[in-house]
Amino acid sequence: MQLRIYILILTLLVMGSCSDDFTDLTPLGNVTTGNFWKTEDDANTAANGLYQHWDDDDLFGRGIMYLIAACDDFHQGRNDAAAAAIRNFQATGQEGRIANIYPKMYTVIQRANTILRYVPEMNIDASVKNRVLGEAYFARAHAYFWLAPRFGDHRAGIPIVTVENMDETKFTRPSHVIENYSLMEQDLKQAAELLPYLTEYGSSDLGKAHKDAAHAYLAKTYLLWAQYDQSKWTDVVTYADLVISSPTGRSLINTGNPAEDFASVFYVENNFSTEYIFSAVSSNERGQILPGVMLENTGWGLYNGWGTFSPALELYNAFEEGDQRKKATLLEFGDTFEFLGNARRYYSGNSWTGIQVNKYMQPYRTPESVHLNPNGDYPTTNLNIPLIRFAEVLLMKSEALIMMGQDGDAPLNLVRQRAGLAPISGATLADLKQERRVELAAEYADRHLDLVRWGDAQAAYAKQATGRNHSEKTNPDSGFEVYETWPARNFNPAIHHVWPIPPNTIAISGISQNEGW
């Protein structure tokens, strides 16, 4: 069995509880020495707790996706005032859609710190000790990865909490977010030294942090860092190459069938394929809800999708002629697809844009009992949701080479060739931006963060989002007119490049709010 949710629930009971209203940077239920921290089982139980947030609705279920949905590719698909405030850059930080992202990631940081405090002194097998410590270093860096670029900038980073200050209740913000990146760099290098390769894990440990994941996140940390320090582009290439040349045989899924290969990346059978780097591991009993979030609202009366996000027509139009990723990524009126064991043609009475994300829909092809939660009110599946995958590693290398004035064609063209497209010669940054957009659409790679770091967000968001208004919502062959689904927005790059820190966290921890929010 994979690293399952019931193990994580047991972990919570052992490690102590954290308040649902947790807004401080220190959890309310630290592990105490007591009878714990004695055996290998104790260390493994603590390490398992580092992954409890995988299925959290406030995080990788959909919380972080609300921040990504500020981009130009898709937006909320239902009336939701809190989500609208986020997308319109009018958020306060206390909206229920995002208020828990910040404190819950600090809970992960504190769990990692607790492991780093106690495990070094444990008298257990050295290989177990090293692996658990590697997981803790990775988890701390990974939590900061989701917080630092979204809440910190050149004016102030976010509080650095380590073993040395983890018991404090008041914190200061570092003067620059690169101090966070520096800690992430140190942690990920430590993790890479201590962790095994994925291929060294047994089936019960698939999904845990591993060496390739640490190297991939080092590459992406340097990618983010490079907007402040151009010398970091070299490091992007160095660590991308460690993944590309890994003895685990990392590669794109590419059988020479472009119409199927890209789509199959998001099949349950490929949860741990050669393209897998690191994902939010899921199960149909209690797992990742993002596929259900993307599914048609009420699922045509057959299974309870939520219809939370709708792709914009601008994303649909961004794909080149012949790009096989288009059909794999998006469903439009008239498309044939399998749903719960039966063939259907797509239509939607709910989608604001007349288009649905198709990328995560494979679990819904078969009858409910195969891949879906039997509780239709919480439509989770056993499809892992990628957080970083091999194609992005290739594109990070290409971007770094282009930014250094070198030839980034080879890694870029591997991605294009798999999609059935002709190679590019002399790839430019514009070419790279195009590939990231269509390859990684509606993924946690984060289109919004890309636009911000490239300096493109203000111009992109000054344009309206559009969709198709079909005259007959239940007719797959219905005609349509193009209409505005979201008006142009005012993005101020001096303010909106970061998000507001939750006010409750500010009140309790003593840190300052991001300027302008």
C-alpha cells in the first residue's frame, strides 16, 4: 500500500493536536519527550506526520489553487465572494479560501523542527535516522517553498523558524525573501545528502521525499531566487541536470503516440512513473479533492463534482495547431469522453466559460468503485496530483540557459516533441513562456507566480477573461457566442506580487503585514 491517510491520522494522535484556529507560528500541541522518541517506529510515525497536509482542502485540495487562479488561464467557476476578492487583488488575508494556507504550512515547519530536535539523539538504525532527518529537512524547505515567494519579497521575507527558535511566540521578518531561499537551499542540500532515491523505497513508502525531489526543488528554488540574483541561473541548470541524469531513469512518458502520451501522465497507473518527481499522494477513501474540484458541478447528476474552476478561452486559444496537449488539458462542448463507465459528449449547464479542465479526469472514466470515494459528497480519487514533475525540470533548465544567453533548445524540444510539435531552433524566452503555459496549465507549477516573476502580470491582468456562452447548455452541438467572464483587473506590481498575511497571524505573532495590503 502507498503512504495512506489512516497512517497520517494515527500520526496526528501521537504527535499532538493543533487547533483548527491555529494562527500562531508555534503549534499548540508539540510532541514531548515522554515515552516518545525512543524507537524506529516513533521516528517513522513522526516522519509520516510531515505528509498529513497532502489531502488538506485548504492547501493542495484547492486552497493554493485559489492563488494560482488569479492568473489569466482560469478562474473560479461559481459565485464565491472570497475567491473573487482574491482574484481581484482585494483580499484581506482573512478570507476562508486562503486564511489557513500560511498557518498550516508553519505547522509542517514546526513538525519538521521537532524531528530535527529529537531524532539526532535517538539510538536507532543509522539508515532510518538519516532518512527521517532527510524527510524533515525536505518538509521544512517544501513548506517554505509554498510560502516564501507568495508572502515574501525584497522588502521582507517571512519568519524563519528553526530548532533554535521554535519555542518562541514572537517573531521578526528577515529583511529579504532571499534569506528564506538561503534556508531552503541549506535544507534541500541536507535532504539530498540524507534521502534515498525513490527506487530504494518499498511500495509502502512511495510518495515520501527522496533525492530527486530534493534536487528538483533546489532547481526551482534557484529559479525563484534568480529574479533577485542572476547568478542563480547556473544553479538551476546544475540541479536540473542532477534530476535529468538521475540513476532512477527520469524521463518523459513518450511512446511515440502524442495523442495519448501527455494525457497518460495524469493516469492513476502512472502515479509513480518516470515523470513523477513529487506529488500530493491520494487515495479514494480520503485523498486529493482537486479532480472533484475541477469536475462539472454536480457531475451531470451522476457524481458530485464541485465545478470550482473554469478554464478561460484565452488558455484554449494559447495552444498551437496540432498540440496534443490541448485535448488532454481541456474539454469543450461536443468532445467525447468516458464518465463512470459510459461514453458521453461534453456539455455543461454550469461552466462559466463552456470549458472544463480535463487533465485530472481519468479516474472518472471507470465505475465509481474503481477510483472514486464512495462518499459522493467528498469526491476524492486515488490520482496523485503532481506538485513538480519531470517536464517542468526540463523547462526550468531551458529557461535558465536562455536567460544566460545559451542554447535552451534541447530540453524545450523534448517537451514539444512529446506533444506532437515541431522543434524550435534558437528558442527565446517568449518560446519558453509559451511552453510553460500550455504544458503546466492548471497545475501547482503556478502560472500566476510565473507571470509575477517575469514582470508580465500587470499587462496580462489588464485584459478581460472570456468564455463561450452556449445557447443550449445541455446540447453538445450548441452554438455559442464569446463573452466576458471576468473583467480586466488592476494589478499593482508594487503591492500585488505578494499576498496579504492573515491578520490573525499578524496579531498573535507580532510580524508586519505586506506593504499595501
